[in-house]
Amino acid sequence: MRRFLLIAHRVPPSGEFTLNDLAGGGGRMDEVARAVSTAFTLSNDLRRDTELTVLFTAAPPPAARKVEMVGARLRYLNPDERSTAALLKNALVRSVNFPREFESSPGLRVSAADPLAELRAFLAVPGTTWMTESGTPFRGESGNGAAHRFVISDPYEPSDDERRLLEASGVPRRSVGPRSLRTSQVVDLVHNALDLAEAAPDGPDLSGRRA
């Protein structure tokens, strides 16, 4: 299983942005949507072994939002960023006046959240890796044999509070290369490294059987 936690720092958690201005008024929703699409989409299918949580942190609790997506159940996700942004926007807008967690569309749940508490809980689970430019090279070696977990950020740096949590957690820091890449490219390279590691003759067999 592969799990990503994506921190979206400037996307309005209320969903009050236009699909015609995802990079500006949308707070870089264009890149958040690309990262979501990249996390799940294959050439003609979806990655059913992947889950992704997006924390929308541009407003403090209770306005902050959490969107959780489960590949095994996901529907209506297309490869293009505009339709992915529309799927996320719909979830955010619908959640504004809804007090509890609910499923906005199959495989996509949305709820109010305390982003720092969510980040802390994610970091506490074994097998978690922080993807950061200052990390050591990633070659698909993280994980505990059953799950691979990654914290990634949108185009903006983690906040001071987020960075303190990340640094204090002691989780490994990994990087996919020496250049500053887009969030979606980092997700793609992480998937590729894991795909290659799992396909190797002596690679991990996550099905529970020996390769």
C-alpha cells in the first residue's frame, strides 16, 4: 500500500476559487490537482493500491479541511488537472455547511480537520518518509514491507509549525533529485522508484507472497 499526505497551503478550504484561475486565485490548486491525478492515474486504469490525503491549511480550524481519497474505491477521477480540481472543489464547497465527515463522491471523503494534528498522526506511523529537497536520494527503499508513506508539500515550503513537527518526528528525509521539481513530478518519481523496486527479482512482494 502507498499512502501520501499532501499539504496544500494556499488553496481556499471553502472551495471559493474559479477553475479558470487555479494557479492564482486557486492558491496553486493546479499543482495540487496534478499531484492528485498523478498519484492515482495509470495509462488506462487507476492505482488501486494508493491512498492520498490532502490537507487544506490556508485557514485555521475549524475552516481547514481534509480530503481523503482511496484508490480501491475511487471513481470520476480523470487525468487532467481541471476535472480533478473540479472534483476537489465540489467536495470542499459541499463540506462548508456540513458538520461531519462525508463521502462527496465514491472513494473521496471530506471533513473539517486540525492540520497539525493530522500531520502529527501521519508521522507517528512506521514507514513514513518526508520528501524534501534536502533529503538523501530515494530509490524505493522506504516502507515497512506492507506500506510506504510519504509527506509532500505543494509548491510552498512547510510552515514553521509543520517544519518543527517534521524535524522532531525523526522520519527519514528523502529526495528524488538535485533539482527543485513540481509536487506532481515528485509523486511520479516516487511511484516509479517503488514500481521498479517491486518489479525487481529480489524486490519486495507486497501481496504477502514471496517473489
